[in-house]
Amino acid sequence: MTIRTILPGLALAAVTALSATTTQAAEKFNLSPDISNRVRAEKNEAALAAIKPGFKFVTPGKFTVAVNPGDPPIATYASDTKTIVGADPDLAQLLADSLGLQLELVPVAWADWPLGIASGKYDAVITNVTVTEQRKEKYDFSTYRKDVIGFYAKKDSPITSIKEPKDVAGLRVITGAGTNQEKIILDWDRQNVAAGLKPIDVQYYDDSAARDLALQSGRADVQFNPNSMQAYVSQVKGNTKLVGLVNGGWPLTADIATVTRKDAGLADALTLATNTLIKNGKYAEALKHWNLEAEAISESRTNPPGLPKSGS
């Protein structure tokens, strides 16, 4: 296996590419602070009835949701640098509507949401959180997206499908160092080598613009990183294509879910509301707006099996 880092000559071009992507994103997606284009839902009486008697929302009449505005399309700031937009805020709006409440989004750092939800500071956390057995000891979960990692190739690449380890034998694959996707691709590489196949040339780059440039210039064959951001960039720039998906928990299955306080009594209501949104098409409409149809689930579940604890 060959490991590379970003080539010095790519630095200036990478900065230029990043600037171009930002401009294209503003043109392709509605990143204005006007959220009137959000998909909306009707009040769901069945969901309201599923809330545990005695449950009280943080603020009466409001659904207070913590979200980490990291990167689009999951969640980011609009052009006013204040309004939070993205796929997760859109789901939060749909759930608030389903409960007949006004949405109150609270921006939080990723490291801060666990204490906030456990202490009752928020009604829920909707910020790309994966269900794990360890987290289930403290929180309840209502699933709403697949946790998937995508293989993306250049638009005109002859590569059309990657489904299993042998499909990437001998390819130059970009991934993130110290990540779950790196662990997966290195496991796949070990399987290939043991089977007598060509090793994978794993490449690491400093930022997304440099990764994109390496792919477009032919220095790499595919990029293997979280699907959501790649799907967004693919929609914005139109120069890459999805050629394969792998669950983030490979060889197990991982799900993304809305988080609520353990035994608070809200999880089942949110699961029911999510399933209604799936059935009536509102859920799919919201995902489509952010090019995340590949991450759609067919059914929401409360506290499904999560990724095992480390070492278990």
C-alpha cells in the first residue's frame, strides 16, 4: 500500500477551487436567511398522543433543538452568518410542525451536545449523531438517515460501481486520516492483499479542495469519505458521480438519529412523526433539496441496535 500526502504544487490551485465551490454553492442552493422555502408539515395528532404524560418541553410552545452548524448539506450558516440551514434543520422543522410547535434551533459545538441534552437544556439534538450502544445508555434515539460513506469518481471516469473490496484493488483512493472510513478502506486493502489482489494506493490530503483537485487532475481514482458532503459538492459542481456506498458501521450497520434524554418520553413520538413524514413524502422532499436521497431510510426506529462499544 502506498501512502501519499498533498503535493506542494496543488496548494494555490486548491485555494482557487475552494473559492469557486463556495460561489457555486450559493448559486445552486438557497443559502439565504429566508427559510420560507423549507418543507413544512401538518400537526400529527398521533405523534402528540405518543408523548409520555408529564413530559414538558424546555420552552412551552417550542421545540428546542440543538444543532452543530459544521458543513453543508447537514447544517451550516446562511449568508447572514446567523440563520442555520441544511438537511438537519429542515428535519427539525418538519418534526416541530408535526408536534404543533415553533422551532427553536440552538447552535452548539459538537462536544457540548451530550451534556446539554442530559441536563434538559434542549428537547432534542438533531446533528448527524450516530446510534451507538454506549450512547444508548444515556440517550434515546429516533433514526432518520443512514450513516453512509460514499465512493465518488470523476464524472467521466470509467469506474461505475464499487460494492466490495475487490472493486477497489489497485485503485488510488482518497480518504481521511484517523477516520472510520480510513479503517474500512485499510481493512479492505488487507483483504485484497491476502487474496492476492493489487494493493490500494491510499491518499491523504489537507482539505476538501485539494482532494477534489487531485480527483479531477487524475492523481486519484476515487474519493471515499462521508457521503453527505460529497453529495453536496457533486450537486454544486457537477464534476463527480456516486459509484458506491458503504455503511459507516461496516461490516455492521450504523444509523443517524434524533437524540432525546433517556426515558424522557419523547422518542416514540418523534419516531412516529418521522415515519408519517416518510409515508407522506415530506421527508423525501427535504432530503432531495440537499441531494441526500441516497441516505434515506424506509422506516424510523426507536433505539435500534447501535454500533458496539469499543473492544466489544
